[in-house]
Amino acid sequence: MSSNSESDSDSGTRNGESDIDFAQEDLEEVFNNDMEPLATEDEARVYAEQVTLEEQQQQELMRRFSGEVSLDSWCKCSFCSLNHVVNMEECRCCTEMEEFMQKVSSYSPDNSEQGNCVTEHSGFDEVCLKQWVLEVAGISLKNKN
Ligand SMILES: [Zn+2]
Ligand SMILES: [Zn+2]
């Protein structure tokens, strides 16, 4: 008898019975006991930090929009321009949006030879333009009804 039997066809049924049979009252009791509605000191501090950070970002964007800080100082991709910018929210460089960059990069078949700017990534079309086109198409379809 070999103990080296590697079977992936182990269809032996585990205990098929489920014991999920909570009554609604039970659940409410659990939630009331475990979840504190008041923010803890830590949570309040984290929230305050977040607010401060956001305020700082807003001020920075305002300075960029007004030209108080020069484009060269915040654009790392060298493709940014204030020419068509109509509000301060647009005064961001693609290199500042990590998550966005990562998403685009993950769609690029070859990550080695990509430019500095997100618009030079081959994944950009895929993630942004097509997705954007679909969303816009979706909105116009929704509005028809
Ligand atoms: Zn840039
Ligand atoms: Zn860019």
C-alpha cells in the first residue's frame, strides 16, 4: 500500500449539513455588542489627519492652478500642460496617481520600455479610453430610457 496516492478526485462529501440558522434577533445582538458606534480616539486621530492631508492637497492644487507653483515642479512625466485645464482638480500629474499607474501598467504587455507618462503606456488605451468610451456609451443608453 503506497501512501503516495495523489488523488484530485476526492469527491468524498464533507459534512453537507450547514448549521447556519441564525435568527434575526441573534444577529442584531451580536452586532450591538461588537460594534461601537462611537469613534475611538485612534479613529478620530486618523480621520483628522486625513482631513488635514486633503486640505493640504487642495491648497497645493490651487497653487498649481493659479500658476503660483511652476509646472516643472510638480509634473514628473513632462507631458502635463495647463493649456486645457479648467479647474484645479485637473492639476495633477499622472505620476502622482499610483493606483491608476499600476492599473495601466498591469495592462501593458511589455512593462520594460514604457515612457514616463501614463499616456505612453500601451495599457492606457485599454484601461482608460475604452473603459471611458463604454461608460459614456452606457450613460447615453441609460438616459434614453
Ligand atoms: Zn505630468
Ligand atoms: Zn503624464
